[in-house]
Amino acid sequence: MNRTVGLVYLSELRAALSSLAFHMLSEMTKAYGANLHRVTIEKGEIKNWDSRSFYPSKYAVLFISIPYELMYKDLSSFLHRTGIPYFSKARDKEPIVILGGPAVTGNPLPVAPIADAVIIGEAEDIMDQILDIVNSDYKRPEKLGKMSEIKGVLVWEEGYKTERVFAKDLDESFYPTRQTLPENIEPIWGRAFLVEVSRGCSRGCLFCMEGRIFKPFRYRSLESITKMLSSAPGGMDSYEKLILYSLSFFDHPQADSLLEYLISSKFKASVPSVRVDTLNDNRLELIRKLGQKTLTLAPETGSTRLSKALRKEIYASQVEQVVESALTIGLQQFKLYLMTGFYGETKEDIEDTVGMINKLGAMIKAKGGKLKISLNPFIPKPFTPLQWHGFAGMNKLRRNIQLMRAMFGKKVSSFSALDPRYARLQTILSRGGPELSKIIALWGQTEGFLSSWRSVSLRQELRESQYLSFWDPEYTPLWHKYIIDHFNKPSVLRELYLAFLDVQNRLPENS
């Protein structure tokens, strides 16, 4: 008999329903034949959508998705409220707690002692193996031992390393063509059907963890996507639009043909973010015909010098040309993502960014359009060449954000920036090791967020500077010792980082 499986999303259901991973895990579990309960956090309360209540003892396993490091507090709070012991070694009965998602694929170590097991990478090819063990008659220690033998599963108590796993052929891999949307719940992205067009990235931006941990670049064929849309259970009538999932949509070799197919089939669709250097007049027109209202771009900076150093060679002139073309064909809403806080970033770099934004703002405003800016502090992430990079510091980041906010003035319709305090904490959680697990466990027992982290970390005498400082490039970060990743070997990442430092060190002394 198949035992009950809990799928936990540590936020509201409306957020979970906009997550492809949530739909993927739901449908894979159902396809296996397991009894699935979906569990979310609604207004601070634990909600079981498939049963009247949530009792941990009911479950053989709880799969918990961790997209972002700041959700470690939500994880700890969930365990605290449900009475599940914080650490794997303290548990002597079910449920088995299995974590997955981008945050723990990059660096599972801060929560590895909390989890019974961590999925490192993509679950499609190993989910049945995991569920076979969960469903077996083995005792708990034997189940964890068996799981540690699966490539892509890290079991901290077993002390083994593992290799990141990925689906080799997306056309042959499982896909959740049934994406159930309750009538009384409005997902964050609207009532949309999520279409993963490609996975991974063929680019090499030095700061992007997602582009690294989802390597290699793979795509679904046009035939596979059209078949998916035509054969989805219940059809497409219950969805308002399609969301085309991709890190770089137009790197798909059949991207134009796909958009033409969607337009001819009367689908409405949205491409959440596109690379500036892949756009042209024809593609902008296709995007407009799909019914997309906002063009979202992520140039990161308006500085040519800094763009080259970061290996995201998108220049202000290209952004200006794309926006001008988009305005010409009738697009009027734009959102741009920017970053600040890189080593060697100068006042001139910031002025270049401000100059680009002010020029774009004037162009867009003259046509009656709107420009939204989202500015994020740089956070050094695992498995990227900038994992050795330090955190810029609160004073510098606040100064940069205030400067840009003031200099953009009325040229932009809205300006938002991530509070540097959250970026600082995310840096600590991104670069930490298992020594953080006790602090995370205590953090989950407290009210508040930043203040409670500060209080707990001070009591535990955590030296935060070790996670925020620049690391010697000869040092191999701890996650590389537990995760084998043939696409992101530390020697290769180190070489790219040293090249970045070499470029930045050629700056004038007053930079």
C-alpha cells in the first residue's frame, strides 16, 4: 500500500501554483500512485489542501521546496510548529524530511543537518527511486542509507558526497500537463499554464547561480511543446494565458516558430524576461501579438566596462535601441532589473547606469509609457565564479541605492530596491556551512525576521564577517567537497574569477 506523501510549500498556495516545481512534484507523486497531500502556509497558518488537518505522524515523507535561502526561517518555523525535531539525528520515526530547490542545490550545508535528505539538482529521474524507498518496509535508518546511494541525494548523517543530477532529455522527461488551479485561488502570475521551454543557460554571466546549477542548456522541441498544449487534460480553456519558462527564451533554436504557432493558435502568452541581445523588431512584434503588456529586461548595469567584466555583454546602446523599437510597435510598459555592489564598481559605472535609465525614461515618458526599475544588491552565490567575492557592505550599498533613487528622479514610474540588510543575510546563508544549522533552528522559534536573526546570531556568537568577506581564491568552498558538479568544477570557476579580478584591478587607484 502506498503511504501518504506531503508536499510542503512554505508560502501561500497562490505562490505555489505559480511554481513549476510544485506542479512537477505534485504530478510525479500522483503518477507514482502515492496518496498526496499539498500543504502551504496561509496567513501564518498551516493549511492542508487535501485533508482536514495536518498531523506529521500521518506522513511517510515530507518534500519541502526551498527556492530562496531566506526561506530557511520558514523551514525552521514549520518544524517548530509541527513538533518535528529540528535535526535529522534527533528523529526516530517518520516523516522523513526531504529538501529540494535552487537554494539547497547550490549550497545545502546550512540546512543539511536539519534535512534527512537533500535532492541536489533535478528530481525527474530519481523521484521513483526515492518513493520506492519511502514506500518500503525498511526501518528509518535503512531508508536513509538506501537514499544516500542514489546519485543526486545528499544524506548528511551518512557523511557521503553526491553528484548533481539533471534530466538529460526534456522531451523524454516527465512534465506536469495537468496543472490544477482551484477556482477560489488566484495564482501570483494569474490563471496561467506554465510551459517550460528550456532549462539551463548557454551564457556565462559570472554572478548567476541558476545559469550554473541548471547546466547544461537543454530545450523542449517545438513538436513536444505543441503536443503538450494539445493533449493537456482538460484542454487550455481553463487557463487565461501561458507563461513561457526559460532563463533565456530566444536561445531556443525554435523560439520564433513557437511564438508564431501560439499566435496562429490564438494563445495569449508571456515571456517573463528576455535578453536584450536576442531581441529584434520581428521578435518584439511577436511578443506584442501574444498580448504581453510589459517588456522585462535585465541589463544589470549601464556601464560597458562593468558589463564586459561580468561577462554579460549587454550595453546601454543595445537597451536603448530595443526600447525604441518596442515603443515604435506599441509596447509601452517596461521593467528593468539592475544590480549594484560589485568589486571595482566605480562612481563612473553608476553614472553610466543613471545616464542609460534617464535616457530610457525620457523616451518612454514621451510616448506615454511607464518604466519600472528594480535594483538589487549583488549577492555572491555558490557554484558561480563570484562565489569568492565579498559582500559590498551596508554603507556602500545604501549610498548607491540612495544615489540612483535621487538621480533617476521623475524619469521612472517606480523604483524599488532590495533592503541591503536582506541581501547581507542572504549572503551569510548562501555561503554558510553546517555550523549555521543550530542558529537557523533557533531562529525558527522566534517572532520577527531580521531582528530575530540578529538576536539569535549574537547569542550564539556567530562571526558574520567570515561569510561576508572576500575569500582567497585558493580556498575551495565547502560545498564543492560534498557536491560533484562536472559543469562547475572549482578549478574552472577559480580561473574565471581570477580573470575578473585581473580586469577590475586595472582600475585607477581612486576607484
